[in-house]
Amino acid sequence: MNIQPLGEFSDSAALSLGVELELQLVSRRDFDLTRGATDLIGSLDYDGRFGEIKLEITESMIEISTLARSTVDGIAADLGGLRDTLRHHCERNNIAVCGGGTHPFHRWPERRICPGDRFNDLYQRYGYLAKQFTVFGQHIHVGCTSADDAIWLTQALGVYVPAFIALSASSPFVDGVDSFYQSARLNAVSAFPLSGQCPPLNSWQEFTEHFAFLQACGIAQGIKDLYWDVRPKPEFGTVELRVCDTPLTIEQATSLAALAQSLARWLLRTRPPLDTAKQAHVARYNKFQACRYGLEAMISDPQALCQTPLKQTLSSLLETISEDARELACERWLSPLKQAVAGHAGDADWLRAREKQHGNLNDVVREASQRLIGPDSENQEKTR
């Protein structure tokens, strides 16, 4: 077993941000997933100024990641630059790129594992699950100034996992049918043995002892084996929120980053009491509610011993963190989330509406790819 040391918790600027988006590569002919990742990455003429574009586990997906930024506007600029770079290079390779947490109708046995030792090791360990893991998420990193703060924030953000699931939900279709879920993507993630919630750990020392226990038992080799909803990322000095579907637009992805930064600031500033033991009893159910019903979920409160509409708690939350958002100069990025909570359709609803309009899922993916990539900026300049 190849044990990978945990390492020290790196220095990181407080509340700095990084965003990763897993994106679909689709054929321009029928808008099914296509095996284009290796060719696309191999043909890139890109200097890295906005972050990375890299392979993911199968040939039908890539991951883009921003640089570490202090502001949400910086994240927006990086995501815009990465999008423009992909627009140009995807056209050269005659493929399209798309958001969304699942591809609506692809067949997982047709996927091919990307070359590389890590991807091959995952395939050998998890078998067909590795191909079924062709699902697409947004990961948000929030910088912490100490390892103990990172563990505390990991636990504190766990309470708000349903909010991030519901606001990002964009995976209603699986295997060509409506799953009835707003976010079906997380069902694929849940199949992995180390998915779910971080155990009730109260300090970095407790975390390192727990991680050493997992390694000694042969359960985990390194930090990447922890598919937790929220996990510390010591090499970056961050806490990583991992439950979001990849949105259909980079603007929505930016709004979710603004929510994460503002919420983290409020949590670290106010330090609300945490009851991790009681929270553990309701976390899985609340996650199911958010995946199945999205913003219409009913969330169980282990303190008040009742259920509350997620929309109600989200409205209160967005109001509570508004001061922190102003201090971080990202309040305008929360407006789309407030509109969604007020009743405007989210990404999953948009996808269902397009399927009803077109009567097929090929055209749904076609429109979704247009929504992510936007009009060609060079053509825009020519028409001005």
C-alpha cells in the first residue's frame, strides 16, 4: 500500500478562495459525451495565467481550477479567462464543453479511463465505480490561517451542506431518464467507502490521529481518498467544500464561491456552538432531502427537534451573512442565490424545461453547452 504522508498544514491567507469545476466534453454531432480530454489537453496553447486545465478520471471530462484569489471578483475573472481559453481550443478540436452535474444520457460502460498512474490505480481499486464516477462537481476552497480553524470550519460548514446542494443542483437526468432528483450526482459519489461526513473531530490533532488510524487499517492511502462532503486540504491550507454540482454557468459557480466565503467569514467571526454528535444523526437525511427536493427540501433540526423548510433557513442565512458579504465586496454575487430562493427556477428546473420543450435530451445538452460557453468573444468584437 502506497502510504502518502499527510504533511503539515500550509500557510494560507484567511478566506482566500479557489474554485475547481469538472466539465463535460461532448460531441458537436449528437452532444453525447466524447473521448476528447487527452487530445484537448495535448493541444493546449495556454500560459496558465487564469489557473489550470487538466485531465480528470475519464476521457470525457476535464477539470479547470482557478488560482488562489483573495476576492470573488478575482475568481470570476479567472473562470472567465478559463472559459474563453476552452472556447477557442474546443472549437479547434471540434468538441463542445458543458456544465451540469451529470450528462443526461451517456452510457458509463463506454467511458475510457484517462492515462496516468493515479487514474489507473483508482480504476483497479474501485472497478466500474471509476467509470460511473463520470459526474461533474464544483469544489470550493476557503483559506484558513491555522489547522485547528480548518477542522472547526470543516465541522461548521457541514451543517450547511444541504444549502450548497440545493443551490447548485443541476443533475436531474441519469441514463436518459428523469431521476426525480434535483441533484442525482451525489448518489454516484456516495458509493465510495470514504464518502459522507467528516467524523466529529474537534482539533487538528484529533484529525491527524483519525487519519493515521485509517492508514494503519489500510482504508486510506492519502488525503484524496477522503471523499467527504467537506474536508481539510492541508497542502493548500484550505477547507474544501465538495458537494456542489457543476453549475450551468460560471456566474452561478462564482455566486456559490461568494456564499462559501461570506459564510466562512461569519462562522469564524461569530463561532456559533456546534453539536457534532447530534448533527451526525441528521446529516445524511438532510443531504438526501436536498438532493431529492432541492430548495423544496425539509431540513431536520437536531437542536429544536423539528423540520424547517430549506427555503426559510436559506432566506435567513443570506440575510445573516449580508454584512460579511459587504465587507468582502461580494454582496452582488449573492443576488442570484436570493432570486433562486425567492422562487426563480434553478439549473435542474432549467434542464427539465428544455427537455419538455425539445422532447429529447440531445438538444438539452446542446443548449446547456451554449449556456456555459457563451458567444464567441472574437465574433462579439467584430459586431461592435
